[in-house]
Amino acid sequence: MSDIKPGLRLKSVVCDTEAMVIKYSGDEGISCGGAPMIDAKAEAPEKGTASDGFSDGSLVGKRYVDADDTMELLCVKPGAGSMSVGDTLLVEKSAKSLPSSD
């Protein structure tokens, strides 16, 4: 998928995961479970199985980012597959600490 931009909703072809693109810069495709994700509006083929190393799952409401924080996805439907860009797994974004109110 070459026209990836913020706001695009994607779904996995190997599990129930769905995600919304928050930030994307690059030319590698977004995958889940080791298989490329497709537009959420597209007709999905029969579900496959997640590849080894890409089956830790994704949690609804969590944001997933790359190490450089140049790509960010929001999981809108959980599933068994792990999201990645190319072969690089995305990790759950940690919450920012709020300043103390002392």
C-alpha cells in the first residue's frame, strides 16, 4: 500500500487487529502478524496465521511506535498479531509522566 497517510484505517489479514495511522514517514509497508495490512474498507481474504515473532498481539487503545518515533499507529481493534513496519516490530508507546502538583 503506497498511499499511507494519517487517518487511514488498516486491518490485518491474519487476525482481528485494526489500526489507525497517526504518524507515518517512510516507504515500507505496515504489517500485522508478519503479513501486510490492508485498507479497512477492502474485502479481506480468509484469515491466515501470524508468523513466528509477530504474534505477541495488539491491545485496543494503545499506540504503537517505532524506535525513532517517526511512525505511530493507534490500535482500534485488538488481535493476536503484532504490528510492524517492514521487519521492525512496533512497540507500545509509554505514557508521559505528569508533573507533580506539590
